[in-house]
Amino acid sequence: MMRAYTALGQRHLLARTYQRCVDTLRHELDLPPDAQTSHLYYLLVHGLAPEE
């Protein structure tokens, strides 16, 4: 979803999706997002092309 929103130029939906992930993991499992998810979000927010 985050890649799709970025490709569509919907950065606000990218941020909303990531925040929903963070909130759900914290509320349901008391865990942070995994490193891959956080790294992907960082790359997308900063306009860097993630490696496939």
C-alpha cells in the first residue's frame, strides 16, 4: 500500500497508512513496526527509490 500511494503521489495516504500500522501494532501487540517496514517508509518519505 505504501508503495502504491507513493506511486500515485498520495503522500498523505502513505503517512496515514504507516501511522495506522504503528498504532495497530502498538495497541494489539505492544510492538513497533519491523525494521523493513520502517526503512521502506523512510525511503518513500525521502523520495529515495527502494530496492525491490
